[in-house]
Amino acid sequence: MIRVALVDDQPLIRAGLRVLLESEQDIAVVGEAADGEQAIDLALSTHPDVILMDIRMPRLDGVQATLRIAGDDRLDGVKVLILTTFETDELVFDALRGGASGFLVKDSEPTEVLRAVRIVGSGEAHLSPSVTRRLIDELAAWPERRLSNPSQLEELTIREREVMALVAYGLTNHEIAERLMVSPATAKTHVSRAMVKLHARDRAQLVVLAYQTGLVVPGGAGVESATNRIAGLPATSAELTEPAPSERRGSECSFKAAIPA
């Protein structure tokens, strides 16, 4: 059972979401809040799996509430899914960097909302395609954000950098496995190791870090060019067992939402 908390300053929005979510046998709504302060109290008292969080609210907005929830050790495992009509890139970037596990716009189809809740409830991340495109546009418009501490990548093996880039381009674990000719379990392991080494809360933050550090460049040449460039990076001692670049395959693809398999 996925336990969900609803946070929105509009009672009608909360009521509609409650009806939608409670129509599903595997989802339960454990409480509601009308602002960020109430959201934090609700999270501490109910410890939900997923919080559906609006951005624009009185007293404390959704971005600040997300930062505090993600930074509270008592709320480890609580995931925040932003559901909003507000399309300001700055807020998208700040909430993802602060720990949100994904975004949905409020005009999403009900089936997409349910799918997102299940994905985030399983511990993965969900970004709607439109929000993902705005995020990448934001990073392209602010070069200093793309170059934030690129030395972080030194912690990763070449294969982990390669997998991280593929995550940033929106590939699922299965698609990464096919491209690198490994099993989906192996691909998932590389993703998990990259997240641990970079202290990324989930795939959404891994996407942000890929662009922040310059591993992937907005508007760049595409997946294959990016992975070829990564394969030429200096290796660490952990690279000794990494497959040679000739063992890798891939083809150009367009950017898709960073949704796991």
C-alpha cells in the first residue's frame, strides 16, 4: 500500500486528488495540509511514502517545505512529488536540487498522476516531459549552474559516468542495458552506485547533477557523442574491470522524461 499525503492550499484540488487516489486499491491518503508548515507536521505525524506537494502556498511554499523534509533524518524515505500549474524554471530547478523526486503539471491525465505516485512510491523518480524540457532550458540559460563542482565526477568510474549520462538523456534501466549490452540488473546497480557516490537522493537529482557538472551539455550532440566523450575521460583505479569502449554500442536518441523502467 502506498501511503500518500496531499498538500495544496486549494481544498477543491485536495478533494479531487483524494477521490482519484482512493479509487485505487494500492493507494491510501493518510492526510491533507494547506501549506508547507502543515505539510512538515503532517509528514512527521504520518510518515507517508509520497507527498503530493503544490509549489505556491501561504506561510511556507512547496520548495522550502521540500528542502526541510528532504533534510530531516526523521523523514528518511518520504518522497516529494510536486504537482503544480506554476511553470517557472527557477522553482523547478530549486525543488529538484532540494530533494523533490519529480514533477507533474496539474493538467496531467489522471492515469499519469496515478502512474507518477506509484513510480515515486517505489523509490524512483518521475519527471513529466514538459517539466524536463523546461529544466534543461533553465540549465542551458545559466552556465554557472552547469559547471557546479565537476570534480564530483572523479568519484565515478567511467561506466558509472556513462550510465549517469544516459539517465540524464532520459533512458530507462532497460534501455541503458540494451545500449551497453548488460543486464537490466547491472544497469540498475551502476545507477545506484552513482547515486550513492554523489549523494543523490534519486534519479531526478542525478539528472540535475549530470547537467550541473557538465557531464551532459544541454543542446549537445546526443547520446552517442556524449558517451564516446565520457569513454575518453581519465580512468580511476576502479576502471580496471570496465569494458572497453569498443564493447559499447548506441544510437542517437531524443531527450525523454527521466522515468525509470
